[in-house]
Amino acid sequence: MTKPDRTFVFEEDGEILGTYYLKTNQDVPGKHVCNCGYMVTSAARGRGLAQKMCLHSQGIAAEMGYRAM
């Protein structure tokens, strides 16, 4: 639980504009809950990238079997 289970980047035209990680919140009995951390570059702020990453992470979390975030 000290390292992310998955890490993603948002890339546009070869430039990384944002990233997020997804990891298990805690071991038993809370392993069905995950945490995420999101970051975007200052140049990408205000473009809705964090919202896109959040929606993406919710789908990935469900695919991984998490029941809460």
C-alpha cells in the first residue's frame, strides 16, 4: 500500500499534461476502497483534464474490483 497499484499519464501531442495514481486504501478489511491522487501542469489547468482523469479512474477502479473510492 506504499506504492500505487496503477499510474496513468494524460499526454497530448507528445507532452505530458497530467498524471494520477490509484492505490488500495488499506489492507483488510478496507482493501475494497482505493485512493487516487491527481496532478496537472499549470499550462493544462482550466481545461477539464482533472475531471477526465477522475472519470477514467472511476472506471479503472471498478474494473479492478474496488467498490469505493
